[in-house]
Amino acid sequence: MSVQERKQRERADRERLIVATARELAEQRGWDAVTTRRLAERIEYSQPVLYSHFRGKREIIGAVALQGAAELAAAVRASASGTDAPRERVTALARAYLDFAARNPAAYDALFQLDGGLAFAREDTPEPLKDAFAALLESLGEVAGDGVHPGLFTEVFWAALHGLATLTRAGRLLPEDAAQRVELLVDRLAVV
């Protein structure tokens, strides 16, 4: 391995450490607790080292969002792969999405609540974000119904899931009714 390759590997390792530490800190104490100073202390590098990887917190949030998008896409695909029946696949997708939001609040907030400097629904949208939407579209597009654009249906279903995730996390919905909400959503929106 050349010196250049070793330096590139070390740089990539440092970047992963910064992102993982930021996410861990956000999971423990919220995104307000994530500062470059605190991150530098936790990873035992100077603030200038952090700035050599990310221009600031916004870019770190964006990196966590991209990581979260990849994880969300994998979770959705894994949940939907367990059955060939459209209704069960959509129900599993909805549960996986809501479970992801509940288990990964920092990543979910980085994706959908905070400004990570990422473009959504545009040509320059980063691939992990496009792939997360594609993972939803793969199962939801087939249950959109006649005359309904699959992408538009996926956006509406996703918006409903996001609303449920956000309201549940905020304590605005009773947790014991979560399964009924998913069933109602699938029954009323999906043509299965």
C-alpha cells in the first residue's frame, strides 16, 4: 500500500468516526448537543481536523442523513422482501419505516427535519436519497391504483408515514394504536 493510499484510508476512517460520533451524540443528547468543539473532544482530534472533512455542522448533518437514507432503504427492502402479497408487503414496509424512525431519531431528524444542505426531489439529489425513495416506490408503486401515478402515490403514502412517525415521536399519538394506524393507512390508501 502506498503512502497516498494509506492517507486516503486514514482520512476515510476519520470521516466515518466523525459521522458516527455525531450521530451517537445526537442520539444521546439531541442535535443541539452536537458541536464541532464537542465532536473534536470526543474523537480526540482538533477542530481544524474536523473542518478539513466538513465545513460545519450542516455538512455533518447531511452525512448522517445520507447514512440514514441508505439504512432506511435497506430496512424497507428487507421488510418488503418477506412476502409476495402486495398488502402484506405494504404493511411490512409501513412498519419498517415507522420502526426506523423510532429507533434512529438522530438519523431520521437529519433526513427529514434538519438542514443538511441536501437537495430533495431534484436532479442533483444525492444517490442515497434517491435510493431511499426508490425503495418505497418499489412496493408502493404497484398499489397506487388505476390512473394514479406511482411516484405521486408514493409521495402521499410517504407523507402519511412521516406524519405518523413525527406525531408518534412527539408523543401526540397513543403508542398502543400504532398497529391500527398502519392497517387503516394500508386499507384506505393502497389498492390491494
